[in-house]
Amino acid sequence: MSQAASPIARIARLLGTLPDLLTAAACIVVWISPFAFGTDGVKTVMLMLLMEFLLVHGTGFFTAIAFADTVAKYKRLLLMAGLLCFYALFLMAICALFDATWPVWIFLWLVLSKVAWIFLSSRDRAQEARQQLQAWAFSTVAYLGSVFAGLLLPLPQLGLTDAVIPQLGMSGSGLWVDHPHTAVASLAMYYLASAWFKWLAGRPLASA
């Protein structure tokens, strides 16, 4: 029976890693060919990198509240709503900076989907809480490690050359704006690390 189930388990694990692998692949494509997905490809990757910070930062709080079984469910929902409002302020600032609104809806969808999945889960609560916190801890380390790797490693510019950067429509200044390949590479490394963790864990992470 276990031998028959093994291929199905491998397929399930692969499907769990597929979204992150596709995202990482898209980042690599943008790194090589900045306009492969349109003129805002690099800007979109930077928005995703910033939005992922909010999701990674908030996942620990949402998980702790969701599994606080000693607290009434309506109080937990109120606490989550308060956290959503708090993170929404930062998200709106990011949207205003980049003149885009779609990150708001993606952020809300990801958070609400995560909350619903946790509350409706039929699995053992203690085991699920432990897995969620482990996933959050890994995401935090992977995110910080990827960002610092992008900053410190001598990464090639590939398609994001100095001649192309003025065509990206980036406003402001800073390392990511002046050297956008570091941000694109950081997000690619983060999602590759996330896919690796999901494959080892045998189940998809609830924030990526």
C-alpha cells in the first residue's frame, strides 16, 4: 500500500512546490529579459518583494492568534481584523509609492485564504500549529537570507544593465532602484528556498 501511495505523495509534493518554482522562474526571466512580461515587470517584482515582507512578518502573528484556542473565536477574528488594518497602512504606502493597487487585493486574498484554511482545517490542532510556526520561522530566515545575499553577493546584472535601468520607470533612489537586479535575484532565491522547504516538508506553506 505504501509503495502504491508513494508516487501520489511525490506528485502532491511537487504540486506544492510548483507555484514557488514558477514564481522563481518568472523572476529569473525578468532578470535576463526585463521586458519579457511587459514594461512593468521589474516594478512588479519589487512590489512582490515588499509585499512578501508584509506577509512573512504577519504570518507569525496570525498563526499565534488563530491557534490561541483559549481565546474566543470572535475575539481572535477581531484581533486578526486589527492586524489587517495595521498591515493595510503599510501596504497602501507601498501602493502609493509604486502607483499600483493590485497588491492590496492579492494581500487580502492571501491572508483571508490562510485564515480560512487554518480555522477549517480538520488536522490535529497542536501538530498544525507546530508546522505553521516552523514554516513561518523558515520563511523569515529565507527572506532575510535572500535579501542579504542579493545585497552582498557579486551577482551579474544580466539583462538589467545600466543602459536598461532608465527605461524601467522606477522613481526614487536606493540600492534596489539603482541596482534592480539585486531585488529580482533576492526574490528568485527566496522562492527557490521556499520550494525546497515545501518539498522537504511534504506540504505547501500557508504565506508564499
